[in-house]
Amino acid sequence: MAQPNVVPEEDYDYEALPPNFSLLQNMAAGAFAGIAEHCAMYPIDAVKVSRAPPLSTWYRDFDL
């Protein structure tokens, strides 16, 4: 017997909010997602930038 509340896999969007969410709730969800992304990626980016060679070594071989 088929279940009436099951969404077919090809129609399911796991990132979508429920359709009854308001614009304010969508904006708040996006803001929190952006803050979470910055909190997660800032330490990684800080380490990456601190480990990068100085710019003078990147452009040493270019003859302008």
C-alpha cells in the first residue's frame, strides 16, 4: 500500500524550507546559514592565508 505523504525521490529537495515559511523566516534561515558558514570557514581560511608564500615570490618570474 502506498503512503500518501511520501515524496518521490526525484522531487525531494532537501535544502528547501517548508512552503508555509514566511519571508522573514527564510531570511533568518539564510542569515544563520551564512553566519554558520563564516564561523566554520574563517579558521581554515586564516590558516591557509598564513601558510601562503609572500606575494613577492609569486610575481618574481614575471617580466613587466
